[in-house]
Amino acid sequence: MTITDTNRTAQSGGTTIHPSELRQLLVEDPGTRILDVRTGGEFEGAHIPGSFNVPLDMLAEHVGAVADLEHPVVLVCQSGARATTAQAKLNA
């Protein structure tokens, strides 16, 4: 999982977090959004409750909405590669 603050510049980057850290973040800031950037099929197979599926190839259509969020955004994928790519797209 990668966490990114959409109010920071691209240079600040994101941070990989452990599931226990995500649980704590959700307690501290219930407005935190979890974006699962895997395919719809992967998302249907299993996903974090409360997460939103925005496949990486469709992320460009949602960049503005994500950028307007005032809370942290956690990007989730299978290995971290797509989440890292999504972070770069959001911070561009």
C-alpha cells in the first residue's frame, strides 16, 4: 500500500505502509480514502472494505476528483507497482 497526500508536491512522494498503519490512519482520519488501482476483476475477487476501485488505466479520468480530496489517499494494488505508477500520475 502506498499513501499519498494529494496536497503535497510530487517531490514529497508517498510512503509504503503496513496494514496495521492503515487501520490506525483510518481511526485518526476517518476521511481517508482507499483507492484500489487493480483491475475490476481483481477488485471483485477481494478488496479492502470501504475501498474504491479505480483501475490504473482509468485513473486519468479521476485525477481532478482525487486532487480535490482534503484527506489522505491510500493507493492499493497487488505488489505496489501500480500504486507507485498511480501516485506519479496523481502528483503530475
